[in-house]
Amino acid sequence: MGPHTSHRRSDNRQARQAGAVVPATRVWAYAALVFMLFTVAAPLGLAWGQEAPAGPATEYRDILPGVVGSRNLIWIIAQQHLLLAGFVLGVPIFAWVCEIVGVRTGDPRYDTLAKEFTKLLTSAYATTALFGGILLFLLIGLYPKLMSYLTDVFFPSFLVYCVLFLLETVTLYLYWYGWDSMQGATKGFHLFLGFLLNVFAFFIMIVPNSWATFQASPVVITEGSMWARAWAATWNPTWWPVNVHRLIANVVLGGFICGAYAGLKYLMAQSKEERVHYDWMGYVGNFIGVFGMLPLPFAGYWLMREVYQYNQQMGITLMGGFLSWLFILQAMLIGILFLGANYYFWLGIMYRIPGSEAKYRKPILAMLVILLICLGVWMTPHSLVASLEEARKMGGTHHPMLGVLGVMSAKMTVVNVMILVTFMSFVMYWRAGKQETATWAKAAKVGQGLILGIATVVILVLGVWGYFVPAITRINYFSTTQVLVMLFVLLTITPLTALVLKSAKTTTEMVWGIMPPRAAYALVLNAVMVILLMTLMGYARSSSRVHWHVYGVMQDTSPYAYSPALGYAAAFMSLNTFLFCLMVAFIFWVASLGGEKKGGAPGKARVKEAVRPAVAGAR
Amino acid sequence: MTEVQLLQTIGLSVVGLGGAILLFVKARFVRVVAFVSIVLGGFTLVALSIPQMASLPPGVEKFDVASIKDKKELASIGQKIFFGKGQCALCHTIGTGEGRCPDLKGIGSKLTRDFMYESLTQPQAYVYKDYEHVGPAKFFPAKMPYINKKPIGLSKNEILAVIAFLQNMSGEEVTVELSEIEVPGSAGSASRRGVL
């Protein structure tokens, strides 16, 4: 017994001698502890004293069948957990990138923005863990057979997951609480902590991804150690495609949620300083969201290829079976997202750069028309809903003209064109209000025009050609070439524009804080679209397993072994999106209670900084 | 009121309420909530306007083996399995020729019964090579699944019924004998009692 203990005893003795009363809260705490011990120990004691009841093990339990039902309850809780997880994994990436930009540019706004978002992490992290805990308890209680099987397969990775959580928590505490003390000479270490935070967060994401992807594309081996079996199950065919897809999607989610938060705060701003700050924040959020969104369709494309490779039936169920209409909804949501992101850029040109309206009106109109045409093509279904008579007149469910647009060749083409248009919106915004002074600027502009023009022609030609070659040639060569051409445009025009604008003269100062309210609503819309997309594709991924808990290995024999129709599912997606938005709003509000000093609300010092250049194009 | 109608009513109410808030309420946070509600309500209404198809687990159709009178009836059972539990029609077409996999029109006259049986139970043994794509090698093969294994898992009796259907729809004589249909639990028995 060390001196510390005896010291405490002596304190207690002194307290008793002084006639001190134990605080009421402590009495309640002891009472609660005794009650918990009793409630836990009593059933244990009973179980100890008697034989376990004979009979088959429980496979399923239900909660309020007909009203909620176990499946719907799991759906809501799992979706909330997943969205929150996307948020808490996306925000550190977002914050860390902002912090790096702040260090590189010397602009304190980025550091403040990064800190403002990191502040959310502590409460958001706890809420995510809370929903994770609820989900786990419900799964164990409602789906005991499935959970027992998954535990058998994945127990080693459960342990890894726990260790990762400990590491992530410690790093997060150091990163957040050490923000102010790790400035100046120790800023590098703080950035390293941010890096570590993201590394742990990445692994925290991919470990449960292995459990979910295993259910869709299981790899089951019976030989080998516990670790060998878990590793084989982890490295299943769809694990990495989902990891990459989710990683990018989390960045997009983080960016657009930042944008939506800024939009809301912009609408509620009471002062000019606040409007300037949140207008700028909205721009940064939208920029990061769009930046992440550009490669996302191709990560999704890779995932679908892997699904087809793993199991053709599953691929057909998704793309050509009962889920095929889901992809029309997906096209609608992504199309609106593209329109929203572009609309926000265009409003920025019109309002933040006075005098640009006349110059850019026509190109913007052309871009809008192209985007709408592309969206129309993307949303064209392969087969139409038609009455028997209509189908007879058309000669089938494929419309003689529109049916041509409903195939992948057309859709891949318009996706690439939409990405190019969005990219050019950004370039246009970047250039607005500046005049090039370099002698070679004109040649560079012609070169950019040629690159863009030729690339567009190549993408369109490959798209049309794709109709006349075997599907596999189109998938492996044509679609891949289209993506590479599009990436080539991004990778050549971006540095070329940066070089030209390096020596450019600013003709019109960018004015922050005068955007119309509809710009803020566009930011909110973008965030809602991303969240809805996540709920929609979650439903698709889960439904592709049809009536299997673990595809081809463990069948779902519960009364809920069916996938509901899209309308019913969409109502749930909307509900989940709404609940998540409310929860995020609550988290932001709770974080704001911490005081403006600590989190860093906009101040006068920052308003002065608002005229300094920000990230590319934000100027 | 059907489920779809109920959800449409709820969706319309949400959109209407959101619109009313945007028209009459000034509080900005409430207006943003109303805007989000309109977007979500609108999305739900769009989703309700497209074909509503639920994915039900395949029904466990029990065929009374003893009641099968002739080969035509066996072929009829095979047809149900082809379009149902067997999920064959997910990939294969019959006559339209636009499927991902070989069109099966007249397949019963092109292939022997044993070949068909092997195609279903050992799909990679030979058939795949016969259907290799012309031109560049495939990045990944569109593999025909093992029909007698999970997730489809047809029994031997069910596979024989499908073969009977394929032969029958090709105008060929059905070579599957009713005596080959096994009674579950007593393999090899000539007596036909039980279910497929």
C-alpha cells in the first residue's frame, strides 16, 4: 500500500471527523451501481443455478412487428451510424487539408476553419460511437445467429478495431486540445498528429467495411488459424473498391456539410463580418466537395465491375434487375448535385466579381443547357414503364429513339461531359476578374481550348462507337479511355491556368458576403443530395444480397427476407436524411456553446484577411 | 388506401407544409428545415412514381412427385423453376437473343441431355470455352454459376425438370424419365413419392 492510498484514507478520516456529509450525487451514484450490480448479477446467478433451456438457439427476435419491426429499426440506426461515421471520418480529412493550406499560404482563416471543424469532432465522435453501440446491441439481440457467425469469422478484427479506436481517441484528444499550444515551432508536430488521426480513421473505416463487404462477397475458408480465416474473409473481392469509394465519398460529405453549415450560418448572420466569413467558408466547402466528387463516379464504376466479376447475378440484380430503376434515381440526385455545385460557382461569378455578369452570361447559359441535356440522357431508363398497348406500339419496352440513350455507352459519355463542364465552371470562376499579362497567355488559352475541344470530341466519338462494339470492348477500353481523356484535361488545364494566372493582374477585387440567399440554399441542397445518395446506395448495396445475410452462405429466413420497393425505401431514406441533418445541426449547435473564443468565430481580424487570396480561385 | 397512396399522401403533406412555411415563416432556421423537407418529400414522391417492385425471396414451390403424370407436366414444372428459383432467365433469353449469356432457343436440340446436366453442375468444364467472346480476351469471365450449389442450389430433381423443359420447348423428345425423379431421403428409389 503506497503513500498515496494512505494519504487518501487520512483525508477520508479527516472528513468523517469533521462531520462532512457525502454529497447527494455520490449517494445516487452508489445506489445506481448497486442496482446495476443487482440487475446484472441476478440473472447471472439464476443462470448459474440452472441448466440452460434445451431447444434450438434463437435465430431472430423482433421489435413491434407490423409497427417498426427489427429490420426497419436496424435500418435507421445503422444508417445514422454510417452517416455519422462518414462525417467524423470526412471532417478530419477536411480539417487537416485546411490546416495544411493555412500553413502553406499563411492565411489564418484556414487554420481557424480547420479548428472550427475539429471542435465538432469530439461531440460528433461520441454520438457516432453511441449509435455504434446501440447498433451492436440491437444486432446481437435481434439477429443473434448472424452475429454469432460473423463473430466466429471476424473476432480477430474486432480486437484490431478496439485498438484502433483507442489510438484514434488519444490522437483526437491531442489534436484538438493541443491546437493552441502547438503553434509556431510545434505546428509541424500538430500537422503530424492530424496525419495520424486520418491514418487511424482510415483503418477504422476499412475494418468494418470488411464485415459489410464480406456479407456481399464472402470468402470463407475452413482451414488455418483464427487470424488466417479472418484475413481471408477481410480481403474479399469488393473490400477495396468499397474502401476507396467510401474514402472519397467521405471527403465529399465533409466538404458539402461544411458548405451547408456555412450556408445556414450565412443566412442567419447578424453582421457583415459574419456574412463575409461564412460566404468564404461556403466557397471552401463547395470547392472541396466538388473536388472530391469528380473521381467518385469512377470509383463507383470500379466497384460495379468487381461486383460483376464476383457474381454476375448480383451485378444483373443491381443494374438490370429489380434495382435498375434505382440508378435512375441516382442519376437524378447526382445530376442535381452537379447542377447545384455549378449554380453556386455561377452565382459566385455574378455576385462576388462585379462586372462579370455580361461577360459570362452566354457561357453559363451554354453550360446549363449542356448539363440539362446530359442529365436528361443519364436519367433515360433502358426500358420504359408502358402499358401493354404502348409497349406493342413501340415494339417492346424500349422506346425506338429514347431507348438508344438508356444504355451505358450514352451514360458514361454524359457523365464525363458533366464533369468537364463542372471543371470548366471552376476554371471560369478562377479566371474571372483577372487579366493575363504573360506574353504567352494567348497561346496558352488557345492550347487549353484545343485540349478541351479535342477531348470532348474524343469522348463523344468513343461514346457513339461504343454502340457498335462488344460490351466487353466498351467496358475495358472505351470507357477507360474516356475517363483517361477527362483526367488528362483536368491535369493539363489546371497547372496551365495556375501558371497563366500567376502573373495576372486583378481587374476586379472579389467581394465576399454579398451572395444572395439562394446561394446558401444551393449549398444546403448539395449536402442533402450527398446524404440522400449515401442512403440510396446503402440500400442498393444491401439489397443486392437479396434474401441472404451472407450471400450464398447464410440465408435470411426471417419474415423480413425481402427488399422493399423503391418508394417505401425512399421514404426511409428521406427520414434517415432528415434525422441525420437534424443531428448534425444539433452537433454544430452544441459545439457553438463552447464559446466563440475557443472555437474561433469570425472576428474583425479575419475580416481584414478576407481580401487575401484563398485556395485556387477563391482569391 | 394502399401503402403507396399513404406514402404519397405523407410526401405531399410534407411538401405542402414546407411550402407554407417558406411562404409565411420568417425564422431562417425553420425556413431551411422546410426547404430540406420539400427536397426530401419531392424525392420520395419521385421514387413513388416509378415502378414499385419488391425483391421477394424465391418461393419454395413444392411439387408432388407422385402426382406428375407425364413428361409434359415435368417440363411445365421445369419451366417454373427456370423463371423462378433457378433464376436462369436473369441472364439467358429464349429467342430474343439480347441477353448477356447464350440464347437458349432450341438448346434442347443442340445439346445432349448429359451435356446440359454438366453445363448446369460443372459450368466451367466445357461450356464456357464454347461461348468465349470473339476479339480481345475478357478482363473477367462472365461465369455461369454452379446451379446445384448455393446461392441457387437446385436439387437433382429440379435440374432434371429444367432439362425436361429445355428439351420440350425446343420441340425435342424429353429424355428425362419419370423414374429418375428421386424421392428425398431414399436416393435411387424408383418409387415417386415426396416433393421435388
